[in-house]
Amino acid sequence: MIGNYPTGRQKGALIPMLLYAQDEIGQITEELIDEVSKRLSVNRVEIEEVLGYYTMLHREKRGKHHVQICTNVSCMLRGGEELWEHACGKLGIGNKQTTADGSVSLEEVECIGACSWAPAILVNYDFHFNVTPESLDALIEGLRTKQ
Amino acid sequence: MAELVTLTIDGKQITAEKGTLVIEAAKKIGIEIPAFCYYEGYSLQAACRMCLVEVEKMPKLQPGCTLPAAEGMVVMTDSPKVVEARKSTLEFLLTNHPLDCPVCDKGGECELQDMVFRYGAGESRFTEIKHHANEKQWSPMVYYDPARCILCYRCIRVCDEGLGVGALGLTHRGVHAEITPSNGDHLECDECGMCIDICPVGALTSGSYRYKSRPWEMNHVGTICAHCSNGCKTTLSIRNGEIMRANNRDQSGINGEFLCAKGRFGYDFVHSEERLQTPLVRKDGELVEASWSEALALVAKKFGDVKAKGGKFGVVGSARTTNEEAYYLQKFARQGLGTANIDHRRSGDVASLLNALAGKRDALATVADLYTTKAALVIGSDLSQQHPLLAFQLRANYRHHGSSTYTVTRGPVREDSYAARSIRFEAGDEIGALDQLREDLSKHASVVILFGDSVKGGDVAKLVAFGDSLGVGVKYVCLMDYSNSRGAWDMGLTHEYGPGYEAAEQRGLSLPEMLAAKDLDVFWAVGANPLADAELGSNDAFVVVQELFLTETARRADVVLPAASAYEKNGTVTNTCGEVQRLKAGAKVMGVKTDLEIMGLLAKEMGLDLGIWTPEKVFEEIRRTVRGYNVQLPIIVTGGAAPTQPVSGQLAVLPDVSLVRSAEDTLFTSGSLGRYSKMLNAAMEAPGKLYKE
Amino acid sequence: MLLNQPHPLETRVLTRRFEYPQKNPIWVDEFVAKQGYEGFRKALGMSPDEIIEEVKKSSLRGRGGAGFPTGLKWSFVDRKSSKPKYVVVNGDEGEPGTCKDRVLIEHDPHRLIEGCLICARAIGAERGWVYIRGEYRFHIDILDKAIAEAYERGYLGENILGSGMTFHLSTHTGAGSYECGEESALLESLEGKRGNPRLKPPFPATVGAFQCPTTVNNVETFCAVPDILLNGGDWYHALGTPKNGGTRMVCLSGHINNPGVYEVPLGFNMKRLIEEIGGGVWKGRKLKAVIPGGSSSPILTADEVDIPADYDSLAKAGSMLGSGATMVCDETTDMVKLLARVMKFYAHESCGWCIPCREGTAWLAKILARMDEGAGMTRDIDMIDQLATSMFGRTFCALGDAAAMPTMSIVRKFRNEFEAKIGSTEVFVPAPGTQPLVVL
């Protein structure tokens, strides 16, 4: 990955490296920060800067299935907010919280670029389109049994 | 010659170099364009939007801090649009800024307060709930209150660009955006506190000052830092004789905006509970408190008796007492006591340098030269650790003028990160290593060579010969340890030289020789602690010590006279570049006397005529009699730095260079003074470690 | 696969290889069989100036939102610089209402690669990156595979097709930031930093990625280039209106019967777009308003939408073509709620760099949330307008404007709805729940 960036500019790989590593281990850990800092020769503070900035990077552990529900305008117009309320009620958790069994976590997200198939949600990196409360129920059931 | 353009600001015409920023052009004609994020000498941010101005033919308001002056440009800085924009920016800023001014450290000195006072609206329309985040301690020195932070990024820039440390960053975003320290939740840095100084509001506060005082309750006294040899001006803020803080309030010293941890936080030794405040006299083997008159009489009697019987004195001065005290001490020893045994602990071989420079004029670099020279060569010194101001100057020179720095050091140093070339050498071979740089250095129109204690004696001569061979203007800095290391040499606190490097009439014992002597009758240490790492050979010697603390040497004393520190006295000191600056008494500590006064009283008690012992009178004598010290008085009394060059001919005797050794202090150590600074010790004990590249 | 049914009124250029329903991306064999890389082969026979001239002739304008003429942008790249030049594709696609770039990548990834190659040829670049928002991992994987194919077949790498040209391309994932869609913020992000926009000038054409001359264009813009080279700039230009050439992707969303991504000529009437292609407002309701270019663009009322949808006509109508989003609001839409949601988005996405945007979006979001909950005061209405006006044109980058423009238009055009939401009291009532705006 470092080879994709100009010589001496290996810091370019920082964000992809953090994100891809996070996908593998589930969260940004202190060990990961140290490792990335070494590999890319960047200071700890440079990593802190991006960790706080990019919403997809997170230090806390999330559910095995991270359900991200868009409530931005296009989704809102077609029931995104109701979907969000429904999911919170169904799972008994709020924004950026995880179910007790660790299977599902919820996040209210900004536009995920699926506006023409709204309301849309992301489960980890999988899109689900034209979601209804009923199809969401079925989806979540599926996720919880899949674990 | 740069192209000139004429523009109009608020109806006034001004000619400026093309590309001059409008904010700077306006400043030249006395028009303030307010700004938070703009800070001269640091990268442009255009973030605070306070400097928006109206420009003819431009539909949008333009940031004056990034807008280059152009021919025919018409700028308005107080049009209704601009006034409204400033009001609204300040209103925005105050939405989440806590209005805790009554308890905020910055209250009264806050740029946000001043801005709102001058440009803000009388009332805010904000009625929502403020966003809040709690204050954090980042280190013993630095606290951060994100709620107060207005995100001007000055701290990030001064740390990264100015110091080359880069310990601060920006994290989160939107209203949550805040400054983040180097190691997640704490700082590992130089602890210089420059971020605190440069913070326009009370977001960054000092561990030693926070919630202690209001700015208007204090007197602000500009004096010279008591610690290293760089000679930074530090402003002591005094309340009832007590130093509440030290900072770089007026930025008028040779250090400009710079001040390190020692100058800012290392003043606390002054009010240490371990300070000696009463004379101590040994009775029945124990040091017990005594009155000044008793102690002085005892010392005067002993001195008189030993002198009368032709006994042996050993006198040790300090690299931290003033020029006046050093001068008076050697006069006391040589004329009053009739001894040639006088010395101090030397940390750099300036005598050999002055000798080698004989016949040259202006060959000593000033602190200011380091900012303007085209190239600098640093030999055998970890400049950022031991000479932080000099390191700062070189970095600023590189940043602003693209100067080249070369390092020749034993291990890696911070300057390597921007150095044109870095060479590692084996101990003793630094001069040999220089040949590799001859070609590089001779390309620059001016070069300043800074060298540490490993270059001494014949090597200094070789170094100057090397400098001569470059064929360009070369200036030198002999790096030394403490606030008056240079002055101690100049004033004649060595067994080889009297004041001005005149050969001593009689060559006495050096410091190691005094310590080794078995037959010393009197050992007198003024502000020195030679027994920290040595034994006194003479068991019967009567030991007199003038000190701030009960040091190893003071513990061996028969009489201890409590002395005032640099922050409690007037006088002058000479920095490592040979610049003389004035100390101004700020703090008051009960029971102590300055070393000069102690010596004067002793002289009086002994019936010696050594002249009036006020700093002013002694300095007058120094100016009259010590070569190179006939400096311009107005420069000194107005708080400036007057350069000296004490020797104009070859020295009659060569210095004993085996005695030259630097203590190699770090940013957080400072000889015996540092041991009594809680803040400096706390920095060393803080989580993490000393910042290293 | 996402694709909606094609509509006969579409003009299919970028989407001409798409099939319905299409199970897989068009991989290299099929791509080449359908004139793939032929535009690039043609470009190999042309000088950089000729390529740029052809693109200028096409009157192609940036499809990311700002609408800057592409040929002109390419011509600004400092080709004489001794530094390397770079091609950067903006696939951050974060403007609410926009979902077109993903469709292009997902179905015809080689078209994007071909567009990059032509640009590289024109500006003398030997390296490029496709910056794709982190949520589009699926699309990054597709493009990675297509890039691997292109390397295998000699379309990427060294001595491409024996021409001596070198060009390397890779994907670069974002990690959740709307602001990174702004080109200089995107470059910061590409360099591994926060997506704070840069001070301009210098523009990326002189100091771009890694301090080198760079051109940054939207995915759709690059995708339009192969056919321009293939059929000529004049041909492409003629597809649209005289001053607005070519076709564009539109993303119909909201209260509409046939939401979807369609390709239409520039200047296609917006009312027809909604009624004919989009099948009209859903549930038989009446149209209230349209947000024509993503949530940053000023809103149009139902009376204002009978206009050609191109850059100039929308600008004349006080809005903008933006990124191709067309968000349809039916008569039941609560405009206060809508604006509150829009502002919540901008407050969340503001990078915090400059004061007016950082504080202004957060303040407005709080007021609007309070109004939406029924605790608004009369004075809030004017204040919303004033605060937005205070932000407009005064922020460091365009995000402040993006937040201000919809606000000013909505509060002015639908003032009655704001008035209707005023609470019964004129005394300040804190917003119910003092939840922070954003949870970190």
C-alpha cells in the first residue's frame, strides 16, 4: 500500500491503513496506533488528528454487525427517521451503542450515497435499499442468528 | 529590489512591496486589522475570519491576512459591512466560549476580551445550550481548556514551526474540534510553554500560575533568566515580593517571542521552602542560626587573622552571580585578601577563542546574528537541549530565510531534521570532521560557528584557522553553561586571568588544586557548589559559603551566608554570545542579601577599601577598567543587550583548558538551581520522557 | 444491482454499455469489445494540447458540483513543472442526494480508468489516485479488480500499449467525511491528513497532491471524457444546450414514483424530469419543492421548476445544478424539519477550521432543532436568516456557503411554515433534551 504513494510521502497511506486494519481487528487500538506510527514514520499526534476527524475510524469496539441508518434528506423523505426510531426501539439501544450480546451496534449516519434507493442502510459495508421497518426487522433477526 | 505597489487603505495611500499582506500594510500606517489566527512569522491560516476587509471590485469580504497587496487596490477596514462581519464573527465565537472571565487566568490580558470590547456587539442573541468539554491537564506545565479554545492554531504552529517539536495537533471536528497533545492524553515535549504564551485566550494555562492571581494585581519586572547562558529576557510578575509567574510578556529581549521551560517555570526555586534565610554558624559541630552581624563578624575576623598570618585562601566564584559580584569577588580576593587562588567552574573555552580572534573585529556572533546568518555550523552541542534560544534562532532563520545549518555532533540532535548536512564524529575528532564541510560552508556569504566544550585550546585555534580558510565572513559562539559563565571569565574569576583577560600578576591555584590542597586555611565559595562532586582536601579549612540552599558545600561550611538569587538583585550578566544585559530585582525574600552586599559588608567589617558596593558603582568601574566592557550605557539601562569583545590582542598566557567541562544540562536540569525547582523536576518525572527526535 | 429501469427519454452516453438488469460490472473483455479504450487510443495519437482542445470544445463542465470547465482546468496544470503531475479522481460523493458516481464505477469501471488515462496523457501525469468514500467499499473492490485487469492488459503501468507512456493508478479510501469532497480537502486526505481545505491560491493545478501539479475531477467528469475523444468534442457538446454541452447523471430521490439514476442531456426540463422520467410525485400528491443540486443548493418551489436543468438556467433561477441530485418534496413535507435535518448534517460535517462555519452551523442546528420541536420564537425566524447571511461568503471554504444557501432560501420561501411552528410562548424554552449535537 505504501508503494502507491510518492517516496517520502508514505503518510498518504495513513487513512487507508487505519481503516483496513480496523476492519480486521474491529477497532483502533493503542497497539495499532503504535504500529502504524512506526510503519509510516508519522508522529502519534498526526494519527490522533485523523482519528478524531474521520467518522468511520473508531476506538471503541462495535457490534459484529454495525447497522448504519441514514436519516439525511433523501432518506428522511422516505421514512429514514422512522426507520431509525424503529431500530432503536427494536434493539433497545441508541446511537453508537451496541447490544448486550455484542452482535449489533447502531449508528445514525449522514448521507451514504444511496439516495435514489432510500431509505438505505449499511450493515458493515453491505448496502440495503428501500428498507422498511418490516424488512429491517427481518434483517436484524437474520444478523443476530447469523452470529 | 522588489516591485512596489500603491494601494489605498481607509483612504490613506501606502506604497508597499508587491505581495505584502494587507494586514501588514495596514499595520505600517497605523491601521489595526484585528485577527486571532494571524501571527507574524508563522504560516497563514485564514481561519478566524476576524480580519475580513472590504476590497473594491471584490464581491466578497477578503481575509486581510492572506490577501496580497496589489497595485491600485482599495481596501476598507471599517466599512459598515466589515464592522458587521466582525460583530457577527465575535458573536459566533462567544456562542460556545464560556464567559468565565472573572476566574479565567487570561482575564485582563485576553485578546478575545479586547476584541469584543473594541469590535463586538453589546449583546448576544445566543440562547441555546453551550457546547462544553472539560479541562485537561497535559503535563505539569500545561493545562488545556477546550471550551475556552477559539481554535486559532497558534499553539500548533509555534510548537511545530517554531520549536520543531510538533507536539500539538487538531482533533475531532466542527464545534467538537480541539487541540490534542502528542501522546493521546498527555504531552511529551520541551514543556517550553510557548503555547501558553501565544494563546490569545485562557485555553492554555500554566501549571504554576493558574488560578493564582489577577494580572492587574502584579508588577511586571523584565529581567534576565537565571538559568542557562543564552540570556533570555523573562518577565517576572510579582505580587507582594513573590513571583507569581514568569513569561515573555513584553517580548522585548534578545529572545523575542522565545522562552523555554526554565525561564518560564524554573523560577520557583526562589520561593522554595529550602531557601536559606538566616546565616548559619557552626557551633559544636552543628550549623545553627545566627544573626547577620554575628556571622559577618566571625567571617571578617577569620579572614583577617588568616591574612595576617600569611595563611592560604581558596576562593571560588560562580557562573551565576552578576558581573559586579564576580568583579568584586576577584578584587576582594586579590586586593583584599592578597591571594591569587581564585577560580570558578568553567564550561567553555572562551579565552582560547578570544586569543585566536586577536586582531579581528566583530567576530563574535550575537543572538540576533543567528537569525540572519546565511549558514551556521554547530559543533559538539545538543543545541535544542542546552541552548534552546540559539536553537530557536537557527530554526527561525531556516524557516524565514532558508539559511543552512550544519551539525557536527556525537549523536543525533534535533537540528539534524532541517540541517543541510549532519556529520557524526568520534570524540576528539571534531576538527578533523570539518574538512568534509569546507566546500559546503564556503558557498555561504556568512557563517556562524557554534562550538561546545569539546573544542578547546589548540582546537579552537584550528577551528578559527578553518573559519579563516573559508574566505567568507565567519563569526563564533563559544557555548557555555550558565547565565554568567561568560562574565565570570571576563571578570577575572580564574587563576590565570584578572579582569579583561589580563594575565594575573601571580598565578594561583585552580579550583581542583584548591580542593586538593591539604593546607588551605580558608575556603570561600560564593554561589558555587564545588563539593557536589568532590572532597575538600584540607580538613582544617574554615569554610565560608554564600548560597541560596544548603548544598553539599554549604553543609561543610563553618559559616553559611544566605544569598539572594538573580531574581532578587540588580546588576548585569553576560551571555554566551558576549552580550551584556541588566538584571532587575523583582522578587523579595526575607533575610537574604545579595552576594555583592555580603562582600561589601565583609570588606567594611575588615576595614578594606574596595570601593562602594552598589551594582551601579561597580559596573561603572567595570566599564572603566575591564577591556571590552565600555558598553553603551543607554543600551543596558533600556533593557537592551550590549555586545562586548574584551580582547583586542593576543593573550599573554594561555588558559588551562583541562578545566573546561560542560555540565551538559538538559532542558529540565540547571545545575544546583534546577534541583530546587519543583516544576523542572516535575517535568522530568512526568509520564513520558524528555522529548527526543 | 441497483439499476432502475431505463427510461426512453434518457440520452445514454456514460451509461451506454449498461444493461438491465445487469448482474456484473463490465469487465475488460466486454469493455474492449464495446469500443473500450478506443478514446484513449485516439488520445495517444494526439498532442496534449489537442486533447485539451477537444475537451474544451465539448464544453464539459465539472460534474462534482462547482461546474468548472474541465478543459480549462486541465490547461491550468503546470505541465512545464519539473515535478511529477498527478491525476486525482474525486469519488467522495458525499453531497446529500447524490448517488451517481457509484453507479458509474459499479457498472463500467474501465470507463473511469480510460478517462484517467486520457487526462494523464493531456497533463503529462504518470500517477493517479481514485479517492472513493469509505462507505463504498464494494465499489472500491470493483475498481481495484478493474485496475488489476487494466495492468494485466497493458492499459496501466509502463509503456502503455507500446506508446512509451507510463501511468499508475490506484484506489484510495476515504473514512467518513463530507468535507473531503472539496478538492483541496480531498488532497489533504490523500496525503494522510485531516480533510481541512487548503488556502487558495495556490490551486491544485500548480500545487496539488503531495505539492505537485494536480488535476482533480469528479468521477462522472472523467467518465465523460472517453466518448468525447472517440466522437469529438463537437459531438458531445451538441448533445446539450448551446452553452451547456453533453449529458449528465441525475439522481432522482425523495417523494417521487420512480426514483433512480438517469442520464439526460444538459438543459432537460426539470419539470419533465420529475413528471415524465420520475413518474411524478408519489401517492398522487402535489409537488411542493425541489432541491435541484444536492442539499447545498437553494431550494426551488413547485412554481420555479419549469426550467431547463443546466448550469446557467439554474443559476438564473437562484439555485445551482450542483452534483446532479434532484430531491423532490411533496406537499406534506415539513420544511422546518427538512432544514433542521440539513443543518444537522452541516454542523456534523463542518471541519471546525473557521469560526463562522464551525459556530454558525452548530448554532443554526440548535435553533432549528428547537423550532422543529415546537419551541421556536418569532425572533428565531429572522435570526436564522441573519445568521445564514453572516456565514455566507465569509467562511474559509464553500461548506459555510453550502449550509447558508439552503437555509436562506428555505426560510425565505417557506416563512409561513416557520411561523406556524412558533411555540405558544415567547419566553425562551431550552430545547427538549440537552443532548449534545453530535456524539463522538
